[in-house]
Amino acid sequence: MAGQEAERRTRTLNAQFMAYLEKHRIYELFHEIATQLVLKRPDDPVVFMKQYLELAKKRLDIPKIILIAPPGFDRMALAKVLQEELGVHPLSLRNLRDAFSQSDDEACRCEESEDLASTMRTILESGILHESGWLLVDLPRTKKEARIFQRIGIIPTHVIQLVVSNEPENWQNIFTDVACNQTSNQINESKDPRTRRYLKNLQGLREAYAHALIVKKNDFKEVEVGIRSIDELGKDCAKLAKMRKLCGAPSLLRIALIGSRGSGCTTLAQYLAERFNLVHIDYDYIAEQTRLQQNPLGEMLRLFEEKWGERPKPEIRIKIVEKHISGYECLKRGWVLTGYPKTVEDFQLLDLIATPPNRVIFVEVSGDVCRERLLNRRYNVDTGSKHNLSTRKYVDKDDCRLGVHPKDYRLIVERDLQEYDENVIDMMKYAGESAIKIDANQEERVVREKVEAFLMRAAPSWQSRIPRPPPEIDPMDIEYEPDGEPISKVLSNVCTCEPKYSFI
């Protein structure tokens, strides 16, 4: 018994530590520091880490993008859209050449590549792009040039390759120069030297940046971009650039599926529980089980419902959820939660527990569809099986008695749908970019694939969801204490000077 209790405490602590590491992105922070240590190889790595630590924390979400596109593609127009969407500063081959006054020639020479990389490093070390990030529009051009950039520490977070089909009408929206557009329609890949050079170097660039490559197809037939403009393409690329990269950190899925009744959240949660070996926690079910228990929490639930006819307060609802989330199986396997949170206050309380959700998914279905599903739902009073009158997938016999669940009466359904509509917008605003919205009006297979793709990616940043209280003590109000520790500035003159490192 003592051994089981010790194991339970250990499992609880491990889950809390993992949630803390995810919340503050400790794995990503040290992955960034380790990368810079390998690239810089400083003589004093401890001093280097101390100086780089603050900058590394700020740079975790700063985009550093390389754009790869075929000749004739209006890269600068796309770069301007990305600048508006992400705040990145675009840099072109001409910009870097102007910095050291080279000729305007597209040929790639080794000595020029060294100069370009050195110029880029000088710009980055100046610190002017530390807050905004950068976008290389037409650099690097070859695998060798890419390796030169990598050796001095110019490492992108995302590399976006645009693939354009050969049909002339697919180029109408991606040019601003009419002459260039007319030329592109007459291009024959086997004769155009720029296209041949691009295709020759493309595979090498893909190999050099395989870890960060995003292939974005601009094929009108497959994704219907015949009417899509540069602005629309840029916004799609910006969404891809906002996705965080995996850095090898361990992760345990803790999913909150938020949707109205009848949206299919429960069915989706059951699928995810089986697919990823998670524990499915449905709030309505565990609340009913808690209400029947002879313990203080159960008595409090019955008190609210029987004496006042009210639903439990948010403080009670979170206790019900936390009790199950902190269970052994949930800490060991992870969980998927449905039916909760119901309000922003619920969401905030859920974020304050030891193991909050690290994936939040809003399942969007029109109210009419949800209403139709709930009002047509019937249960076999003998077996408990679920049926839907609209699909006719039930046996219409005398021995098949179907009944309506009390929660599926029209009055209850309308109340629940209205309550969800009143709270979902505020919950989405609170979740911000840490959550995704899934259109569940599509086929079930498509919905599952989109959810799985989201779960396979690195967890989005959810630290911003938790409101931070103001500091209790203003550092400027602290007076000097004679018996306290000496001020570091006083000792700076007697301490050995540290080497000063510059960062890209």
C-alpha cells in the first residue's frame, strides 16, 4: 500500500513538472541555447549562456523565414504581405549587395556568398531584427551558399517553397510587372536558363533545409487558387509560419474539446481516446457520478440542485474536473475533456490547475445541425443503444421501444445551445492563438485527419492564456539595507571582466 502511494505521488509530481516545462517552454529554450553553443563554440560557455538567456527567451516565437520560389514569381509582393501578417523584415539579394557594392548579377560565386553571409551576420548582430525577425526573399541560391549561411549561425525557423504549375493562367495573380507576366507565359522550361538553374539548385536547397521546409503548392487545380491573389497566398503562408517546430521535447496530450451539444465532440473524443490511448473525461458524466457519491463534494452538488435548483458554481465544477484529471490514469496516459469548460471563468480555473490542457480545439457546427441531431436522437429503453430518427438506422418493430432522454427535450436543447452561443466567443478570445477551430460540418474522416494533424504538431504557446497579477512589490520602493548583500555595480570594478558576446 505504501509503495502504491509513493508511486502515485511520484506520478503526480512528474506530471506537474512536465506541465511546468511545457508552460514555460523550457525544452525549447535550452534547445535554442544548445544550438547557439554549437554554432558559436565560445571559450566560456557559462558566460555565453548567461548573456544569451534573456535574448533566447524572446526569440522563441520570432520568425526567421527563407522563401524559395521559381523565377519570375513576384517574391517581394509576397514578402510585403508576410511583413504585414508577421512583422518580419524582408531582405533581398539586392539589399545585401548594396551593403558591399557588388554587381547586380544572378550568378552565384563562392566569394560573393561569403560576403553576403558576412553582411547578413553584421545586420543581425546589430540587433535591429531581434524583435521583428527576418525574411530572406531570394537567398540562399544554392546548397553551398546555404551551408555558408548555416556555418555562421543564420538558421531559419521556416523555409517556404512555392510550387507553381506550368499552366499560364496560374501566373496571372502573382506578377506586378506586365512585361514579366508576358514573358512567363512564353517560358519553356527546357530553354529558359533561369528556370534550369533554379531546378538544378532546388534539390540541394531542400536537402540543406530539410528540417524546416514547408512545401506550399500554388496549384489551381488542386486547391482552387485561380482566383487567389498574392494577399491570400501570403496569409496562408503566414499561418504555416506561425506553427511551432518540434524540438524533441516529451509531451503528454491533455486535450480540451469545446463544442456545443450535438457537435460530435463526444464521438470525436472517443475516437481520440482510442487512437492515442487517452482517458476520455466527459464533464456531464463525472458530474452525475459525483452527485451520487456520499462525500462533501457530492453533498454540495445535491444541495445546489435540490434546494436552490441551480447548477454548481465554477469553483465546484473545477473541483469535479480536477479530481479526475489528477487521477493516476490521466497522469500516466493523458486525457481528452468534453463538456467543459462552459464559460471563460471555467477556462481560467482550468488553466490554473497543476496539469492544464496543452491542446484546445473548438469544434464548430451550425446551431441548426446540432438542434436537429439532438431533437432526432432516441434511446432504446431496453438496451440503452442510441438511434437517430433522421437516418432510419433503427429497427421499426414493436419490440424496439425508443424514448427521449430528458436532456434532449426541446426546452433543454434550446437552453444549452443558447448558453454555448453566449460564451463561446469569449472563450475563443481568451484562448487566442493557443487554440484551433475545426469545421465539423465536413465529413467525419476529414475532421479526424485535421484534428490528428494538429495533435502531431508541437503544442502551441498557452502561457499567455493565464492572466498575470501585478507585482506585489515595486523594485523601486526597496531601500538599501546596510547589512544586505553588496550591489553588483560596486563589485564590477574588482571582478574579472567577462567576454562580451554578440548574437545573431
